[in-house]
Amino acid sequence: MRGTVETFVESDAVRPVSVVYGRAVAEHGGRRPRTVVLTHPDTWTAQQIRSLIDSAVRAGVDSRSLVTVSKGWAAVDFFTRSERLQRGSVVAVLDLGYETADAAVFTVGGGGAMRLAAVGSDRALGGRNLDAVVR
């Protein structure tokens, strides 16, 4: 994959979303989901998220059903369903993708409220690079 994220999302994301969404609808007897959650890197801008939403709509997903959430927040939400975290705890989420490693660090505040403390991305460290080292 080359180019900007906006270019990728606008030109290349429609077909994969359409195929996956179509299969999901078919598996449920043609019933469309009430909510479709799309995840994205924590470092994405509002414009990049908008492009993702636009691609999903072009793929046939009803815009009223769409919800977006960053991968870091999704992972923290999943983790905290089974773990009770104390105030001051730190949770780090590493998303090792094909071309990048994205990290998000969350802290637990009063009342268990999660706060995004830091995000970062490294294009030199990704699954492709890790695979090459292992090979």
C-alpha cells in the first residue's frame, strides 16, 4: 500500500467493506445490522475518519448505523470488561499492523475514567518488517 491514508480509503476501501458487509448481511438472512462499528488508528485525523465513513457508505452501509472508534479505545473497552483497574493504572495498546506499529497509552483516573495519555505510530516497525526479521 502506498500513498496517503485518504487515497487508500477513498479508492481501495469500498470493495473490501462491501464484500465483508455483504457477507455479514447474507449470513443473517438479509437483515442489516442496527450498528456497524468501524475501527481506525488512534492517530487518524477527523478527515481520515470521515473518509472511512464515506467509503463504508459507498459500500452500502447505512450512515445512520455507523459508529467509529479508535483501535486503542476498542481494546481498552474490551480489556476493562474483565479487569478492574485502580486509579493510576496505565494500559498500553500496541496495534502491530502490516506496515506500522501504532501505540496508545491510557491512564485510569478518578472513578475509573480512562484518559488517552499518548499516541504514536512508527512506519519502520510493522508486521512486514517483523516477518522479514523472523524469516
